[in-house]
Amino acid sequence: MGKVERKKWSEEFSEWYNELIETAGIQDKRYPVKGMNIWLPYGLKIMRSIERFIHSEMERTGHDEVLFPALIPETEFQKEAEHIAGFEGEVFWVTHAGHDPLDIRLILRPTSETAMYSMFSLWIRSHADLPFKVYQIVNTYRYETKHTRPLIRVREISRFFEAHTAHDSFEDAERQIKEDLEIFDNLARFLAIPYIISKRPDWDKFPGAYYSLGAEVMMPDGRTLQIGTMHNYRQNFAKAYNIQYETESGDHEYAHQTTFGMSERLLAAVIAIHGDDRGMVLPPTIAPIQVVIVPIPKKDAEADVFAYAGEIAEELRAAGIRVHIDERDIRPGRKFYDWELKGVPLRIEVGPRDVAGRKAVLARRDTLEKLVVGREGIVEEVRKTLDAIHENLHKRAEEFLESHIKRVETIEEAKAVFEDRRGIVEIPWCGEESCGLEMEEALDAKMLGTPYPEEKAKAPEGKKCPVCGREAKFIARFARTY
Ligand SMILES: Nc1ncnc2c1ncn2[C@@H]1O[C@H](COS(=O)(=O)NC(=O)[C@@H](N)CS)[C@@H](O)[C@H]1O
Ligand SMILES: [Zn+2]
């Protein structure tokens, strides 16, 4: 059994995804506020594994965890012009408490720049306080008016990761952005998720940023999902919030700042990219159950498959593997269905013949292949197979992403790509905003930006901008997005 059927996953992805969020026990969407869902135990366990990895990367790179209030006074929110312009249509307001109207209206944080930066102004006094690196994983609120979708576009972003840093120079802020990219790369590998990094065009950067980088993944329907962003703010916010420090030579400078943001979209990407028609397929790194053992008793056979299953479970647990034995009194086929839906990466089936022969059957969730292994070396076999599953998930996703990136030279070719399978189009561009916007219009797609780092963004010699005919300086990426 090789290729797994991925018809529904690929042809009716949206329906497949919405169903799976409920049936696999990730979230309950019936909460009576639009765009706000309830984390169910199984889904939350998976999200917690992702968060634990982020916390460990923050620890490794010297970020301190903080926790800010969720409410921000309008006076604080109003300080950075571009940021306000970008967010005022997206914030939820709190105007009353009890029977009393509030003298200063409050907003629910859409992200925490305007909550944090007046405090940064108090905390950061000297160059010795830099680089200053804090983060938090909190809920943030955005009045999304486009179609909301669980984990992907929600109004309460309940697992919003935001790192905020301050530096004594543009160069050190750039070093921070490089570190963010490294952290992101480690996380993407942990999730077996391939991605591309693009530098956003000026008209689509984060409100108040000098530039923004976006990390995009390819979803099964050929649209991209932005699952992370890194922003260099230069001194824009420091000037608005008076974040100054005393330099070694005694004068005062505004700090340079960066931010790095991700959310529960990371889990949406894992569910979408690795899934198949039977449901989720979880990378072993974040699977709450890595191995499910299904004992298959036969009425007349006296072999005690339950005791045998228990022994194997004990040995695997002792080796640090997350194991569950499904002892429910239902047909094995029903058990297989449930655990395949929940994406358990590896199943072990043990029947009387396996007990007698001191064997076990391993069933891989990613390829549905089965292999018989000896009882003695089972821990090593399981470990090896879990690693092979992780590798295979990453490789399969990589091939999918690669096959959805197409380099073209004309608008017509680009349109044909989108007609065929959507995906990402790379096309020469002169760098003028008007030409970029015209291509977005013509392709009915968003410009993700130019490849990052810069050296990958240059157009090959002699290429022309398909809009104005001038020499193309860059390669620009376009895609239908979430
Ligand atoms: N409505 C939403 N639902 C789920 N995730 C979202 C939503 N809006 C943004 N995100 C995720 O949150 C990440 C950070 O958001 S952001 O606006 O791009 N950047 C910031 O807010 C910066 N202050 C960095 S923390 C995005 O990359 C995206 O993956
Ligand atoms: Zn042009």
C-alpha cells in the first residue's frame, strides 16, 4: 500500500478542513461569538507541544517571557500614526465598566506594541540594557471582517506569539531578524513544514514597520498561508514612545526595534499540509499519542494479547515514547478509523499469532504500510519508524511546495498557472509600486513580495517588467492567499 488517497483533502480542502477541526477533537466552533472557538483537550495538547518548542527556542536565544494586560488605553494606542491607521479598523473597544462609561476608552490588544512600548521607555535607560528581548504567548483580538476560519483567521487569536526586541543599532536589529529566521527554521523542521520567506512590498508591510518578512506555506488548495512574520521597525516606534538609551559616550539615542509574530496558524498548517482522506497525520514531535497499541483478541485463542500489549507499552513508555493501548470493546476496524482520524503516527497491532511468534505489526499512518517486527527489538524499530515518518512527511510536503512554485515571464503565463493549480508565480518586476499593483489586479492575486535574502530577489539579466517593459530589477512572487 503506497500512495494514500488524498482526494477529498485535495479537491474539497475547505470542507475537509472544517469537518476535521471538529471530528478530530481540535476545537469546538459552536461558541456564540463569531471568530472565537473553544480549544478541546486533544487539540490543546498538540498546540501545547508547539508552544513548548517556542518557549525552548526563546530560552535558547535569551528572550525573557513577560505578560502584559490585554486592555490598552486609547491614549497609548494613538501614539504611532501608521500603526493606528493600520489597526483602528480592526480593534475591539471597551467603553463601559458596570453601569459607568469609561473616561478613557480601552482597546483589546490586536498585538502588543502599544501596550509594551511606554513600559520599554521606562525600562530601557542605558546601552547596557540592550539588546532587550521579551516575548509572550497570549490571546489578541482583531475584528476580522473577511471570512473567519478556525485557527486560520479568527477574531480571538488565542495563541498569539509575539517577540519584541530593542537594539542599539540598525545592524543589531538586523542580526535579530536573522536569529528570528533561524528560530522559525528550527520550528518549521520540528513541524516537518517547508516554507518560503518573502520581503513584503512597501504597500503591504506591517503598520509602522520599516520592512516586513513573511513566511508562507503552501496549502492543499494551492493558496498560501502566512504563518509567521518578522518586522524591522527601525526607530519608528522608539520616537513615538520615547524609548531612548544613554550611549557609552553619554549622549541619548532612540532604540532600534524588531518584532516576530506567529499564532495557532502553525497548527492549521500542520493539519492541512500533512493530512489525507483519513484525517490528520501528526508529526511524532507533536503527537499527544505517538503509538497506539490495538490488541486483537480471538475468542477461542487463549493467548493473552492484553498482557502482551501491556508489556510492549511499558517498554515503549520507559523509552520516553507516548503510548496508548486501546482496550475498548469494539471492532479493531473502528479503532483503526478513530486513531487514523486523530493522526496518531504509528499503530501496533497484536493478535494471538503475534504473541505466539513474539512479533508485532507496525502500521504507519503516513503511508499506511504495515511491517512485522520482532518483540525483542521493538523499541528501536518504533523509534526508527517514527523518525522515518517525520522525514517522509517533510519530504512529501517539500515536493508539494516545489511543484507549486512556477517561474514565468508574462502575465498570460502567470494566469495560466493560477488557472491550472494556483500556487506561487515568480515573475520579473521593475520594482515600481504601480506595476506591482497592476499585476495584483491582473492576476487577482496578492504580491507576497520578493524572495529573501536580497541576493535571491534579483531578476536574471535582460528580463523585462511585463507591465511597463522597463528592465526588471526583481523577481516578484504572487499567490492566492488565506
Ligand atoms: N486573524 C488571525 N488569525 C490567526 N492568526 C493570525 C491572524 N492575524 C494574524 N495572524 C498571525 O499572526 C502573525 C503575526 O501577526 S502580524 O500582524 O503579522 N504581526 C504582528 O502583529 C507584529 N506585531 C509581530 S507580533 C501573522 O504572521 C499570522 O500568522
Ligand atoms: Zn514595471
